[in-house]
Amino acid sequence: LLADVRPGEPATTTRPAPRRPRPARAVPRGPLHGRRVLVLGGTHQEAADVRGQVTALGGAAAVNFSAGVTDVILMAGGEADRRLPRIAEAGLPVHRGRAALGITLPAPCAGPADEPGYVGKHRSEAPGAGVPVLARGAVIDLPEDELVWTVNVAWRADALVSGVDVDVVAFLVDADEQVIADEDFVFYNAPVSEHGTVTLSADGDCEQSIRVDLGLVSDQHSKIIIAAALDGHATFGELGAVALSVDGDAATAATATLDAATTERTMLLAEIYRRNGAWRLRAVGQGYDDGLAGLATRLGVVVDDA
């Protein structure tokens, strides 16, 4: 065999040549533009439907009670949520009744005399109100002057029983959506890919992040797939909504809320892929009933059964 050794083709990790900037695209504005809405109560499907309507009206759907929340929609069962006292203390608008923010509620929570709700100190716009909110399957171009992006993934910390973990992972794949080597699979036991192209940060109990340096992506890789998986028999229907924020050093490129899952145990969250020399971002939200090993195998990772 040594007599037949032939020179190979080295993988390149050169940064792309700078391109002329494109004109900025206008962010579509709906009636809920600048509002970040937290939905409490209702069944999983009812809450998912309401969050979908919030996004369709130009707003952003929150999964945790954070500083950016501007409004709360309260449906049946939401009155028992442990976050309500903090919401009342913050004086946020709480909308309940048969309709809220222009949305017909499937399971309203009736207040005194079935009033539609009460209004506290309304925050006119959430931080980052000009950031595009992506629906499932939506695509945007990433700004060409930014090469390092962090996909932050968040969920409600108390949604699952104690001991069930959410694992955020990433795959560097080729044009056939297959890894070239097992090192292209980034997860909790291998948090950094070759050359530091993709890095996992998993320190939080309800948030993890994937950092991608597009300038280090080799010519052999055309896409980075970001996904999440649950331990054991837990499902994304039990976990509820998953929020994404794609952040650069200077600004946030987009946000998304994905919660269409029911029995799935793994979910494709987002893709960053190359198209005609530029990088694009897609919010995916596609789930599968098998676990992380099944997802990794479909993308070409050799999984050790031991």
C-alpha cells in the first residue's frame, strides 16, 4: 500500500473575500410589532396556536418571563402559574377574556365580571423591537459584514420533571447533509469542532448556545444544523415552546419561537447554510420521535452502541 500513496486535497478554512454590502431589507411591521408576548395557560396546542398568531401579527412570543416581555395573555389554567405574582409586581398588561391583542382566545381565563383584562405599566416596545421574527420555515440572509454568530436556545426551566435534560447539538454537514467526520458532531461530550468552527456552551439550566465562526467553515461543509434532544421518554410536547435568538457581536439577526411538536424527542431548530456565496439562516422546527442517536445516525455520525 505504501507504494501507492497519493497526495490528497487539503481542507481549506480561508475566510471568504469581502463582498459589496447589499441594501438593508425592511423589517415587516404588523400590529404587534415591538411587542413580546408571554402566553400562560391553555393546552399545549392552544398555547402554540396563540403564539403562532402573535408571530403572524408581527410580535415575538416569549417562553420565559424575562425583561423583554411587554404583554401577558392569560388563558384557562394560567391563573395557577407561579410567575403571575412577579408579573403583577412588574405591572405588565395581562390580557384575558375572549380576545386579546386582536387574537381570539380558544380557552379564555375569566376575570372579575368576565372583564377582558387589566393593564399595568405598558412597555411600548421590547428591546430589539426591530429584529425580524421568523416563523417556522422562514429564511433570511445573514449580514455579510458579520462572521461570528451565536444561536441561543431557551426553554421554560420547570417544564420537565427533575433530572430530564435538554441537549442542544450541532452538525457540520456537506451538500448531502452528511458529516464528513465524527468531529463534525458537536455535543455535550465534544463541545468544540475541529479548528473551533462550532462551539457549544451548555452552562445554563434553561438556555444553551451554539457559536459559529463562518470564516472558519471549510469548503467541504455547506451547512450547520442546530438541533435539540431530550433525555429518556420526555417529549417536546411536554417541554413546550423553544425560543431562538441569533446574535452577532453588533446586533441580533433574528428570533423565532418553535412549539409545533407533540410526541417528538428530537427537533431540528435552525440551519445556517451557504447559498451563492452568501450565508442564510432558516428557522426549522422539524421534530422526530427517535432520540439523539437516531438523529446523529441519519446525518452520518457513527454511533457507538456500547
